[in-house]
Amino acid sequence: MRIETLISTLALMTVLNGCAQKETVETKAEDDKAVEMTEQVNEDIGDLFADIPRAKTDNAAANVLLAPFSGPYDGAPQFDDAELSGLKPAMKAAMERNLAEVDAITDNPEPPTFANTIVALEKTGEALGRVYSYWGIWSSNMSTPEFRDIQEEMAPKLSEFFSKINQNEKLFARVKAVYEGEEMERLSPEQQRLVWLVYDGFASNGATLKGEAKERYAAINKRLAELHTKFANNVLHDEESYAVYFDEDEAGGLPSDFLAAAKDAAERMEGEGDYAVTNTRSSMDPFLTFADDRDLRRQVWEMYYSRGDHGGEYDNNALIAEILQLRDERVKLLGYDNYASWRLQNRMAKTPENALALMEAVWPAAVARVHEEVAEMQEIVDAEGGDFKIQPWDYRYYMEKVRKAKYDLDSDEVKQYLQLGKLREAMFMVAGELFNFKFTPIEDGVVPVWHEDVHVWEVTDRTSGKHIGLWYLDPFARPGKRSGAWASGFRSHDTLDGVEKTVLATNNSNFVEAAPGEPVLISWDDAETYFHEFGHALHYLSSNVDYPTLNSGVRDYTEFQSQLLERWLSTDRVIDNYLVHHETGEPMPEELVNKIKAAATFKQGFDTTEYLASALVDMRYHTVDPAGIDPDKFERETLAELGMPDELPMRHRSTQFGHIFSGEGYSAGYYGYMWADVLTADAAEAFAEAPGGFYDKELAKKLVDKLFAPRNAIDPAEAYRKFRGRDAKIDALMRDRGFPVPGGGDGESTIE
Ligand SMILES: [Zn+2]
């Protein structure tokens, strides 16, 4: 779900991205032009960076991290030689080199031009980008207490470094001169957008400030970086430190694969009991769905939803208050009313009001559905003679009973058809049909990886055989790996050096490894997430932009492409060929497929409400005056005011809401998932209605050309119109979730 939270402070630098696939003569011609243009620009830039020494240190481990990627496939990070001891000196050397590059730009006696300023700036920071590839892996995939110490120490230094660039007056003066200069109108639309993005990156990050305000701005950023890191580490601490233990006689209702993993966890954690429920979503969620023991369910629920909220050293409440106050103070320096207004100006939604309007249009229908779901569950409780009202730790458990009764859908039965390996093949098939990509496994050892579980595939164009990039897959949970699923990358597509850079993209998840020789069976939700993250990877891989900054994501738009990919999981071609029973090899029976489709609107009250509650609280946090705010009280009062049902919590309670407090990637931006969902539902209807359905060649080409390949090279609202011929409507989303369509679906409810 998250790509750039870690590097959200890298306002001018995009480390993660995509690559190119160009088939038609027409785009080839454009491509040649782009390369020609790049050659001209490179001539103009000349030897700007020639006198700067390469980022190098007297520490051998650091030099490994700083070195250009080596080996086959245009080079890749050398994970097998990477050592944590090199990280700090490598970071320092890379930052120094980057600052020297910036100095070379600002010291240039030539007047500022697109080439010698904007493109030159795009070329800075390569060494730092490489070090960051290793940093990202140590941070998300292979975290250790040693790394976290380094991270805490380096986060403020990094922030200081970015402030030095963002607040470099000479640099901003040059950027401004290009932005306001005559050359601007001669540039291509893509180049103009690049100039605007770079200019805006400065202007909205404090470059216009002077004197004391400027110093305060930098100090705030530095402190925020510390607070974000501390917040994330506190959550991780609580996830690793707590577990609920239970014995064989308390294991009623739990599926065998869950118990096997819980047994391993108990042995690893050496607690009192045969089994352990660890404190992560992938452990909590199935436990609350299946465990018969109501008191244990309550214990697990309380453990999970108390993360970051235990008082004492690892409590996040005070951090949230300080974060909100500093964010507010910072945007006030820039003249904005509140953080959300500042944050949304370059988003597709553009204003907090637009985002709130969407959420508030859906909220009443979601809450009304919760009340219906609770009533249904209460009937079951009463019929069973249970003398209690449904509580939050009962919701998943009784909804599973409703699911079985109403849809006769047994999630364990569904799982028998969802083998991790087959799903991967299905994703490759979809990528082949839509993107014309071919995935070929690379023999272990050829491309270095960070853990033995990680495997690598080469991505090529199916027709031309052209090399597009590499795809790394890190599928399994392990200690030190953050929870959830995400996509990331080590190299993105651009043509800065006159050649197309090939892409290094990754997908990461936390599936529980099966016993040797057994297939890994996963839930329908997890299968959707698997496709989702692959959608992010395809978005990187399909990029055809010329400049790194144009690979950057627009937060309320960048989830759209990945969410749309989820829709291919339930297409006939995937079901018939890949969703096959792990023992019999039979495809999932039509009856079961129909049940899954019918069940798609199931539990939408819960799912939509728990999400929207988080999204609305996020937006409220970032639009109110945060002076003296008490997050615990604020959360309670906001939910009460919204009419939040008592029977379920926010999906992410404030003290564990890493999306918005571990960085600024999703702050005032959690609404973006639903914004993207509106686009997703609307675009999916376009495929459903196309002559060739979800594999319609013409529409697939439009999808790739208009919505994937351009990344951020075009305004998202405009890109969407080019794909759909109109703005997206909210109606398809309401239909998808089984909610009434506002105004009866007369097309008034559009978003743009
Ligand atoms: Zn995502």
C-alpha cells in the first residue's frame, strides 16, 4: 500500500519508479526525439559535475553501498556484500556529493536555463539514491535494533540535508527564473510540468521564506523527522513485544494453518502457552474471525488496538500532539490556513473540501450498513442463547457466521484454490495480456538478494524481447520485516543520460510460509492485495517518462492503478486457469465463484466504515487548530460527532496510524484510497462494458498509454479524461459496495 512514506522527505528526489515498453512506430519516433533532445541538453550542461569527486570514503563497507550498481541487467544493488556498518559513512558521503552537485548548479556563471538548472538538478543525488536502496531494505525488510539506532540518528541529519537543498536561495532563484522565463513556453508539456513540479516542490517547502521564518522552518522539519521515526519504532516495539498465549483446549474454531504458525510463534517467543497470537494484523485478523473463545478474542483485540497507547516510554499520544502542532506551524509560515490545504494543492482532489465531500457522500450509507450487519449478527447471538451485545471483538467472528449462513461461503474452502505460486503465474499472465510484459525467472545467485526467500524475475517486452527491468519478490513474514504488503524499487525509468534506464521493482508481503513441499494457501483478501502490490510494480515498470521527478506519485491517484489491477483476480481467465484446487487441480467451481462475487458486498458496512473513520479523523486532525490537542480525546470526540458505531474501531487508531504519523506520505491523504477507489470502480466498468471485456486489447492499450506509462507527466484529472472520455463518477463505487447510488445514478456525482 505504501511506496514512498520512507522517502517522503525527499521532496526533490524520486528513488522508486518504473520503466518503458514502447511498441508502436509512433511512440518510437517520439522516443528518438526525446533521446535527441536529451543529447542536446547534456551538451548544454556540459561538464557541470566533472570536477566533483565521486562519493567515496575510507570505509570499504560504505563504498559498497555507494558504488554504481554492478552485475548483469544494467547492474543491481549488491545485497550480498552490503554491511550495516557502511551505512552511516555512505549516507554522509552521498549527501556531501549531492550538495557539491547542487553547488555546481548554483555557481554556474551561465544564466539559468531548463538544461543547466532543471535537468541538471534531475541528475543530482544518484549516489544517495543507491544508498537509499539499501536503507529501504534494512528499514522495511531486514530491520534490527542496530539499524533502528542508525535510523534514529540519521533521520534528523537527512532532514537537515534536504532542508539545505529545499531552502537554497540561489538554487530557488534559478528555478524561479526558469519557471517565470521566456524559455518556458518553448518547452514540451512534459517539460513544463517538470518545471512546475520542481518549482512547486520548492515553493511549498519553504523556499520563499527568509530569515527567522526560514530557520524555524528547517528546525521544524528536523524535529518532525525525529518524531516520525520514533512514532514508527514505537508501533514496531509494541508489535514485537506483545502476544496472547493460549493452549490446545482454547484453540476451538481456528484453522490448522493458523495454529501451525501460532505454534511456531509460541516456540520462538518462549511464552507461557502452546500457541501465540502475535501482535500484527495478519495474526489478529484470522484469530478474531475464527477463534471461538470470546475472552481470548477480547484480549487479542485489546492488544492490537492498544499499540502505541500503553502509556510510558513507547506511547505515541504526546508525539502525535507535537507532530500536529509542528505541521500546522510550518504551513502557517507558508501562508496556508491548515496542513490539509497545503497538502492537497497538488493532489487530484486539490482541496480538503473536495476530499471531505466524497467521504461524507459515502459515510451515511456505510454506517447504515453497519447497523444492518450488527442487527444480523445480534440475531445469531440471541439464537445461540448468548447473553451479550455484539462488541468489536465479536464483529469479524459473527460476520464469518453470517457469511456462511447467507452466502454459504467458507473462506477456508476458498483458500484451497488460492495457491501463492499459481497466483503469481496469474499475475504474469495478466501483465502479459495488458502490458505485453514477459516474466522470466532468474536463477538464484545471479542477481544478489537480501534474504534467501527473495527471488528475481527478468521483465521483457513480449514482442520485441527488449529488456525492461527486474522484479524482486519477497513473499514471507519474518522477524524484522514490517507488517503488511508494499511495493518499492531501486531504479526507475528515465532517459536523462540519453538512454532508457531499466527498472528495478520489488513486491513485498507477509505470507506465512508453508511446511516444506506444501503450497502456501492464502485468503481472497490477501490474493487481492497480492494483485494490488503487483499493480504498483507494473506502474513502475511501464513508466515512459524522461525525467525522474515525473515518476513521482500523486497520492490520491497512485493507488488507483494498483487497485484497478485487483479486478483481474476475478476474471474468468484467471479463475479457470490459475485458481485451481491444490490437491485435485480442479478450477474453482462456478458455484463458488458466484458465491464470492455475491459476497463482494458482504461486510461492506464494516470495511467502508473502519476505513472512512480513519480517513475522516486524518482529515480532521489536519484541518483543526491543533493547539493543546489531546489525541486520545480528539479521536473519541470526533468519532462520536461522526456517529461512529460502537461495534467497530477505526482501521488504524491514532496511536498506530503510521500512514499519517510515521512520515508525511499519507498525512491528510488517507482519503486517497477511496478517491482512487472511485476511479477504480469507474474504470473497471469501462472494461466490463468493452467488447473484449477485461482483456479488450484497445482499452488495455489506452489503460497503459494514458493511465500507467505517463506516471506524473500529465495532470491526473486530464489523464483520466483521456482514458474514459469524461470525469469519474461515484456511482460505480456505490454499486460495487451495494450502497444506494445518490440521486439514483443520474450522473451528477462526479469527481475531478
Ligand atoms: Zn497500494
